Amino acid sequence: MQAVQASSLASAGATFAAAAAGVSSQKNVQMSAPVCRRSATKASLGNFAGLRRVSESRSETAAFSQPAAVKRSAKKQGIRATAAVKAPSKVSPEVVDKSINAIRFLAIDAVEKANSGHPGLPMGCAPMAYVLFNETMKFNPKNPYWFNRDRFVLSAGHGCMLQYALLHLAGYDSVKTEDLSQFRQWGSKTPGHPENFETPGVEVTTGPLGQGIANAVGLALAEAHLAARYNKPDAKVVDHYTYCILGDGCNMEGISNEAGSLAGHWGLGKLICLYDDNKISIDGHTDIAFTEDVQARFDALGWHTIHVEEGNTDLDALRKAIDEAKSVTDKPTFIKVSTTIGFGSPNKANTHGVHGAALGGKEVAATRENLGWPYEPFKVPDEVYANMDKTDAGAEYEKDWESALAKYVEKYPEEGAEFKQLISGKLPEGWEKALPEFTTDSAADATRNISQTVLNAVANVLPGFLGGSADLAPSNMTLLKQFGDFQKATPAERNLRYGVREHAMGAIANGIHLHNSGLITYDATFFIFTDYMRAAIRLSALSEAGVIHVMTHDSIGLGEDGPTHQPIEHLASFRAMPNIYMFRPADGKETVGAYKIAIESRKTPSILALSRQKLPHLPGTSVEGVAKGGYLVEKDADKPDVVILATGSELEIAVAAAKELRGEGKKVNVASFVCWELFEKQSPEYKESVLPKSVKAKVSIEAGSTQGWHKYVGDGGKAIGVDHFGASAPAGALYKNFGITAEKVVEAAKASL
Amino acid sequence: MQAVQASSLASAGATFAAAAAGVSSQKNVQMSAPVCRRSATKASLGNFAGLRRVSESRSETAAFSQPAAVKRSAKKQGIRATAAVKAPSKVSPEVVDKSINAIRFLAIDAVEKANSGHPGLPMGCAPMAYVLFNETMKFNPKNPYWFNRDRFVLSAGHGCMLQYALLHLAGYDSVKTEDLSQFRQWGSKTPGHPENFETPGVEVTTGPLGQGIANAVGLALAEAHLAARYNKPDAKVVDHYTYCILGDGCNMEGISNEAGSLAGHWGLGKLICLYDDNKISIDGHTDIAFTEDVQARFDALGWHTIHVEEGNTDLDALRKAIDEAKSVTDKPTFIKVSTTIGFGSPNKANTHGVHGAALGGKEVAATRENLGWPYEPFKVPDEVYANMDKTDAGAEYEKDWESALAKYVEKYPEEGAEFKQLISGKLPEGWEKALPEFTTDSAADATRNISQTVLNAVANVLPGFLGGSADLAPSNMTLLKQFGDFQKATPAERNLRYGVREHAMGAIANGIHLHNSGLITYDATFFIFTDYMRAAIRLSALSEAGVIHVMTHDSIGLGEDGPTHQPIEHLASFRAMPNIYMFRPADGKETVGAYKIAIESRKTPSILALSRQKLPHLPGTSVEGVAKGGYLVEKDADKPDVVILATGSELEIAVAAAKELRGEGKKVNVASFVCWELFEKQSPEYKESVLPKSVKAKVSIEAGSTQGWHKYVGDGGKAIGVDHFGASAPAGALYKNFGITAEKVVEAAKASL
């Protein structure tokens, strides 16, 4: 009964507010604000059949039980059976207009009060955002973490007041009126860019342009993967869309092309991106730097593309575009929406002046006049709240899903148990027993190879474990041998093939993690190429996404590829980054120890820097030691003559130097500093036990920048490292020529004694 | 006389070797190897008219004096008047085949000897590379730095043996046979990836994928800019093409899309890129991760595109494509060349097994057999050398150009003098007098604003000064107000509009610098977004490109934009990077001092971290002090009670803390640590004068990671900083809440006393 034509309803002039209008096709809705209940939609939830769509013509939004013909599967058809234009509901055009203007003015007023922020995007994007949040998306504002919600990403994160206004109007507790009025202030829930860790309802942290669209690809991948693994022909427990609004800036960034290429390749049909084509960037009109044909580019990337020519006013065109997007199931959809930045501002619309600064009192007043908005700042008319609040609708969505999930668990107990365990976000009991064990007798091996053994072992016991490399799988040793490739036809598989796209890989991995469905993901490339994905890794850290970054070829030890491929400053550069564990394990035991922490640390990402070359398993290393970050692997005395500190492949050198010094009668302790961040968390007493203040002769050795080591070796010690670029030669020649040798350690120790 | 059809000549079966065949249309060529001199081309160089093209049909390769109808100009026509297929010269097909196989086997043999490297690309790309180097490009092997040479970039740098083979065969002294046999060994001229600073003839350092194509855009931009500024209707002193070979990996990287979008936007008609479409990457067939329509994407980016379907054997198609590319003057050209990786290897061709590993003795033998190559390793038949050596042709090219330049200078003395000064690479005498002066009385200002004053001042006296921002010009304050924008129609202007494409910006800036024509270029974005371009900045440093990276909004001082925009670890991360100056000036004097060094340092790039907020000009700062990297701005005593160290905006806080401590009777020195790298170059005595060992109470304060400061504050001191992510709030609130205050410095100093 909702499959009426948008145009007919839009012109009907009905004046009552209907909650959750046009979003819920078959759900019972109940509003706290005065509403007209739609009795026809009050379907019984008595059994699975009862959960099926009420109207055939709305099948694409049914939470469960789509007919086989339209479900996503390896052999899915390209177009959904029915793609009716979405009903705009029985909301009067006046209330729709008011609702859209409410979004605009909340943004205008918040930016004005902060005298800081970006009003232009929310003003231009309010119509498409309204259609998304009020008529399209399913979510539960009172439980922002409800598993089966549609995901929304504002890739153009500077326009965050758009998102805060939407969350507020939809009824999220995270964004009350007082939060809006505290926009961009210390301690507020409404920071200057959307931050998932500050504001429930914000899925991912955006602002650095292009990250969001790549995160959205990760969210859509997670959905496609889980849907393929857990949904049954008669029961869908995973079924949501991922929506993204991105701007000119996002489209100029290379990361968006990388992510777009992958999304097209993977055929992520439930990813729908709306491009705010407003032709204005900070430097002025996009004509000065951005004249490519963006839509044609996305066509070339394998997307379905649509152009909405009048995004400021033509809601029906927006609705039709979104419905068309949903009807295309084998390709992601890119909707170019031509808008006017700062729409409604008589003197600043369509200029970069409205992009990133408050309008100013005079222009705010002129805009109020122009758009017919008589309300005081932050005031939202009741009928807008009534129209946009999703409290009751959201509760119903979740209740229906919970009920369906219960039935699923009953009918498919094994999958149900695994699924519930997975989405709980908790690791399965005893998972760590799967970790391989290494002893001093184990064959010497590169830590990248040991890493592969670990990855394959844990993938057997962690149902949510998946990941891949940026076209270096056979070098990074990251293939999960028991699984196939995640591809368009095989979305249930777990090896991700990112191609040579490090930046998108990192951001997609963040998206997979932030799907918050218990998936644990790793990505991989050469350690040097973290330079290509550094912005994404920083966002793993900032947004508390416990992604595992598997970075092999960790030093000059990679040899012949030369200085373009040899990390020098990278360990130091990540040790300086907050909330990330930078591991450089020395052997099998330490690699296992690093993985144990990385897997357990769901809110702190980890980087594992792994060797290309073979390393022996040293007597003193241990899984437990890694947890301390820095620990003694050889101990001669509480107060030795010398302490030698090392990480990774240089621990072997440290041990050799210690042996030599002992031969000369010295007492030597050797410490592995596998993870500085964990060492910093230890007690002062523990630190003193590893690095006694009274011992002046402390020598560190690491095949990389010495930056930061002075904190540990102290004024009397010496840091041996590589403070220049590498060179192309076999690894042995480099170690020798660059002085990364036991001889140099001995020399330095003696000089410090 | 050279405008014959390729096909007719190719089948003519002439057996003698002609030097510089098909490259030089109007130049006199002379070979050391047996050649047939082409008397018709021996044009007199008596006057400018004499330099005009011999044949109308080859006008596009004339060094000077193209007719008005075909010259590049603001109103240039899209297609050159004539675009005849290039003559393949009177070289027999056998010798052509042998020459191509010589390239292949030099690569095969070098990789085999090193047992390390990438033979697949050279084997597949040898035909297109042959057409480029032997029939198309103009260069002088005995002077690799001849200004007007065609530039070649191997963006797929792992295939560097292709480039080394070409340089060797063309007669470059940098790659002798013994160098080839030392491929990838310590101290060789033939490192594992092409390095401009190791191997004359290599223009840019490639290997990290996608960088090369972006460098090539920079090289082509430099040519277009200089051509627009210096060429005259009757005299061209700047006239060369930029060629680039890139692979699947380059095309997957986001940076190539960014750079491609800009090249299309700028209409760089003399940029010709050949895409080695071999369908194989390290993980296997590109089908697993790369199924977009690359050619359609480049169409969308505004390029002219061509597909050569048989790149392994169809030389005429390659020749025609390159000629067509040259005939299109208002767009860059993308030639997709379908090839077979490892062409000729009977068992490994068309597999990823041939990508990055030696073929192995057995397969090398089989490939010799298959391609009919009876020669021992590294042996090149005489007729191949005779065919490919460009010693004499190159000398002629340069001689002609020198002679033309002399005439140009005579006719246009002012432009001529400026041009010669520019390409000498030396700074104009007395340039530094243009630097603005600031005193303690100057109005407090943000260092980003001071930076703009400096940029505008030096642009007046440095004819090669140009640059721009990644869509943040009004925030970075980087606009050269006296100049317009470099655009398709206005290539003589000096403001570069990069759009939101930080990564390509950095790599394009490297390309502009490495054009080696005296251009000094800067790029700009927020300091945080160095994360997006870190790989390119690292290549500035590695390849000795003295690019100036202007990075504003340098700390939590940017305030409301929040943690996604607040650099924390960035100063530390660049201080760990070799060969780059990381400046954080505190005021006007220090900003000027930093620019003075940055501009003078043509082989070391600089980063200037500049404030968003206003800063006072402090009494003790100086331009000269900056040159020391760390220096005392306030000195109470040789051995004070306390030394306070700070940079940038925190120097003001340090001075305030010193005042307070003095009020309590302490002797305090205050040091500015504006550039650690320069401080490290000072003598031990100087360092001791700034940081006396006997003073234990050393306190550093910097609004960023404390990593590395312990080296300077020592065991007894304390580093105050921000070792966590920032937050969204006004800057003042952040400084207070994060403890970046004079109070905390005083507290720490007292605790250390």
C-alpha cells in the first residue's frame, strides 16, 4: 500500500505527520509525537512467513525472507524484480520542506554559535539527506549499535553538522539540542568532524577526504560477506544497505578511486553513494582543478551511475535514483546529485565563502528570510520532530530482527550460535589454544612465514577472521590457505585481494572493523608502503579500530630492492603515533605473542613489522614477554655492566654481542624491545628492572632510525641504527656496510662502560 | 624525406644501420659505428630560418621555429597539422628484432646473475621501449643533463633493467657492461629500482608504484610552463616530450588517478604515457582485483587514448600510436599497449612467476632457444650497438640546440639571460635581499601569513619560483598574488592549483624539481595531510629534490577541526626521515630564516610547519639562528639553572616560563629548536653551548609527540608534549587542557632542579 507514485503523493497536500514515513514498508510504527497510525502495516510477527513483505512491490526493503529471485547470491541477477518509486509517505510538502530546512538551520545555527565550521554542505545536501534518513534508511536511534541497521557515512566529514542534525532529529540520545549548541567545543558530542568514538550514531571517523567512501566500501563488504555466510533462503539475519555522501574533495583524492575500483570489481550492490556535485571547493569553482567527467569515471570503474540534475528541490528524482540504485544488485551505485552549496543563502550560496566559515549574523538573517524560517536558533517545530523521529520505528525494526534472529537460531542452531558469538564482538573461549608454538629447536624462519602459520591457525578458530594484501600475498605470506578469495561470485570467502591499493586497503579494513560485527581483519603490504596508507592507519588508531596491519620486509634486511623499498624511519614514525601497537618481533615466539595481543586488542590497532629473512628462535624470548613490550631475554645480573636493547632481526645480533662481551668478563643483560607502547604501560619498578638507572652502558641496536632510543639508552648509552637511506645490495652487505653488527655493539658498550 | 610510411620501410629489408633513425628529422647525424649518412639532412645552421624544419611533414619534432599554426599556445589547435607515421629508418627487421632481444637478454642475464630482480616487464616492454629510445626520443647520452632532452620515466620501476639496458645500448657512460653485471650489488650504478642520484640518465627515482607517472606530469608541466614563458614564435628553446611507461600496479594506485586527472585538466599535450597492459600482477591475473576499464577511465580524465592491441610484435602500431599521440597537442595521451609479461620465455611468459624472480638457468636457456639468441650473457652484437648508439646523434641534438640558444640569447637578450641563469640551477646573485624583514616591533602574525609574504617576495626575484596548494590556498596562504593560475590556457603563470590531491601534488612537485631546469617549487596543505603524501615527500628526500613543503595548521593550535586535522606525531615522524629539513619556526624572523635555507638547499627538501594562530616576534630569534637549527634566544648564563627548549608556537610559552622562573631567582636559558637536522650538523662545542651537559634541568615543550626530545633534555630533564590524539575545541582550551602551558614548564623545571 505504500507503493504509490511519489509524485501523486507529493502533490496531495496531506497535512498530517506520519512517522517513519516511506521507510518502513511492512513494519508497525508508533510515535511519541502525534501521528496517524497506519493500521494496514500492523503485520503479525507470529512466524517467519509473517515477516515476509506485506507488499510485493516493496520487497527490497524487507528485513528478512526476500524471494529467491531477488536475494543476493553468487548467481544473483543484476536487477531486482521490482523497483517501485519509494512512497514519500503521507507527509505534507510543507512538513517535508520544514524538515529539510530544519536540517539546514540546525547546521547554520550551530556553526554560527561556534563561529567555526562548514555550513555550505549541510545546506546543499539537506534534501538528499532527508530522503535517506527519513524515507529510506532503517536504524534504531535508541540503539545506535543495532546490528542490522543501514550504515551511513558522511565522507565529506567537514559537513558534520548535517549528520548531527539528522541524528538529533531522528531521536538519537547522543545529539540533544544542548549538544548541537556545543558544536566544536571542548568535551562536546559534536566535534568538528564526525568521530565514531565520540558520537554514537556516527559509524566511522571522517574528515580527511576520501576516507569515508573507502570505509563505506568496507562496511558494504562486511555486509556482503556476512550475508553470504549466514543468510538462509528462508531467513536473512544480515541485510542492510550502506549509504555514503561524498563531495568533490573525496572524488579528487586517489583513495576514492582505489576504493571505487574495488567496489566495482567486487560488485557491492548494496553500496549506494551520493555525490554532492556542488562545483565548489575551498580554492573556488572546481573548474580550476577538477574538470574530469566523474560519472564516466565511475562507469569505467564498473558502477551503476545516475545523475540527479536538480538535487536542491527535486525530491522525487532523489527517491527514484535511490530506488533504482537498490534495484541494481550486482553493482554499487554512484548517484551524482547536482546541488548548490549553501543553498538558501541569498548572497553566499554557490561560493566558496559558504564552505568553511559561519555565514555571519546578517547573512543568517537573510537566509532565514529567504527560506521562510521564523524560528529562533536551534528551535525545531514539533511537526518536524514528529515527522523525523524514528524512536518507535527503530524499536520495531530491532524487535522484528531480534525475533527473526531467535527463530533463525532455533532453526539453524550451529550457524546461529556462531553468528551470535561473532556479533557479540567477543573472542571465542579458548581461541588462543590455536596459536602455534615455537621453541628454540624450531627451524629458523622469517617472521613473515611464521606470521602465515599464525594467520592460518587463528582463522580456523575465529569465524570473523579475514583479510588480505595489496597485491603482495606471496611476499607478505598472508594467504589463508583453507579459504578462497572474496570475490563477486564468492563473497563468503575470506581472502581479500586488494590489488596495488594500499590506501584504500587500510580504509576498507577500518570499515570492516567498524561494521562492529565481530569481524577481525588484517591488511598487508611491505612495511615501507605504510607511507601510502598512513592516513588510513592513523584513522585505525584514532577511531579505535583494532585492525591488524601485517607489514613485512621490515628493514634494510630486504636487500636488493634498495632504498625505495627499505623502511628506515617507519618504526620511529609509528611509535610516535598514539593508540597503536608497533610490534617488531624477533622470532616465532615473539610473533605469536604479538598476534595474541593484536587479536585481543579490539580498540587498538597493531602493526607487525616482519622480516623477509630467516631468524633463529632465541632461548630467552617468550609470548609472555611480548605482553610487557620490553623484557630481558638474557639476564646476567640485576645490575649488569651492560644492557643491550634490540628488536626484531637485531635481537640475534644483540645476543651475539653479549656473548662476546661475556667472553671479556662483562655481565650483560639483553632486552627485547618488541613493543614500546606496551613497555611504557609497565610500572616504574618493572622498567627499572629492565633498564636499571645505575647502568650507564646501555646500547640499542635496530636497523632503522635511532630516533627515540635515547630515552631508553640514556645519557651514557649509545643508539646504533640507520639514520640515512638504505641501498640496493644483498642484506648481508648492507648490515656490514651500515655497521649493524655485533662488533659495533661491543665497541659501543666498551665506550660506554 | 623521412616522412615515409613505416610499413613500407619495415618491409624493405634494408640491412644497414642508420643512427638516430627516425628520431631526427632535420638534424645532421654522425655515428662512430658504421652508418649511412643522410646527406639531405645536413642543414646549414647559418641562421634561424635555417633551423626550420626540413620537411613540413615533420614539423612537430623541429627544435625551433614551428609555424604559428602548430605551436603550443593559449589558443592552440587540438591536432597538429601533420601527423605522419614515423619512419622506422633503414634498419633491417633482423637488426630491429635483434635490438629488441638485446634489451630482453640484458635484463634476463642481469637478473639471473643477481638472482634477484624483475625480468618480466623488460621482456614484455622491450618493443615499445625500443620504439621510444631508438626511433622517437631525443637525448644526448654523453650529457644526460642536456636541457632540451626528451624525458623518460619508468613508472613501473621494478622493471629497471629495461631502463639500464636502454641507457647502455644508447651509449650512456653510466651503464657500462660491467655495471649491468653488477645489477643490485653494493655500490653499483644499477640498483634494484631506478635512482636518479645513482645513475645519470635516470630522471626520477621510481619503484613505489604510481610515483613515476605523477613525476612525469611534473616534468611535462615544467616543460609546458617554460615553453610558454621563454619560447618565441621564431625560436623555441624549450621543446621536448615526456614519455612514461607504467604498469597495472601504477594504474591501481590512487596517485596515478590524481595525477592523471590533473594532466587531463591541464591539457599537457606533450605527455605521452604507455601502459604496459600485461594482465599480470604479483598476486596473479589482474582479474582477481583489477577489472575496471582503464582506458575509459583515462578518457573520463580528459586524455586522448589509444589501444595498441599487439604490443609484443606490432612495431608499426606502436609507431603510429606515438605519432598520433604527438599530433594531439591539447591533451596528454594514454596508450594502452597489450603485452605479454616475460615475452619469449616458453614456460613462464604470461605468469606472475616471471614478474619478480630470476628465470633460472634452464628457462633462460629455453628462452635463448625460443628467441634465437645464441650470445653469451651480457654480449650484445655489434650491429645492435651500431643501431642503438646515440652518441653522435645526441651530440648533434645538443649542438644544434646550443647554437639556437646562442642566437636566441642574441635576439632576446633579456629573456635569454634569465633563461640561462635559470637553467644553470644557480640562484640569482643577491636574491636573498628580497626576503622581508621582521623585528620585535612587527605586528604579531600567524607564520602561515608570514610565509605568504615571503613566498610573494621571493617569487619576484626567483624566475623559477612556482607552486601551489592542494585546494587550501586561502588557508595555507600560498597564493603568489602577482601571478595568475597555471592552467591549460595560461601555462606561463605560476600558481598551481592541485585540487584535493596531496599525493599527486607531492610527486608532481618532485617532477618539477627533477626537470633540473632551475625551477624551485613548493607545495602546500595542512601539516596533518602530509600523511596523504608521505611517500612522495620521502621521495623528495631520497631523490635529492629540494622541494619546499609548506605545511600550515601545524598542531592542536588549529583548534576546532579536531583530532582528524591535528598533527601530533608528524614533527617526530619527519625528524626521523633522512635528508629532509623539518622546520617549525616560531615567528617572522624564523620563518624567513627557514625559507632562506629551504630555497638554498636544492638537494635537500624542506618542510615548514606553520601556525594557524598569531604569534609574536620574539626578541631573541634570528634568521642566522635558524641556520644553526637550535640556538639560544634567551641566555642568562653559560651554565644556567634551567634550559627550556621549544619550537614554533611554544617558544612564546617557553619565554613566559623563563620569565616566571627568573622571578624566582633562577638563571634560565631558552633555546629554539627550529630544525633538529641543522642542529645535529653543528660542532660538539656549539651543541654544548646550547645544551650544557652539567645542566640537568632541561625542559622541552612542543605541542606534539615527545618522541626524540629525550636526546636533548637528557636523563634529568623532562619533555612536555602531546602523546595522545587532539580534540575539537578552540585552541586555547586545548592548550590548557593538554597542559601545554608555562605553568607546566615551570613545574617540570622545578622538579628537575
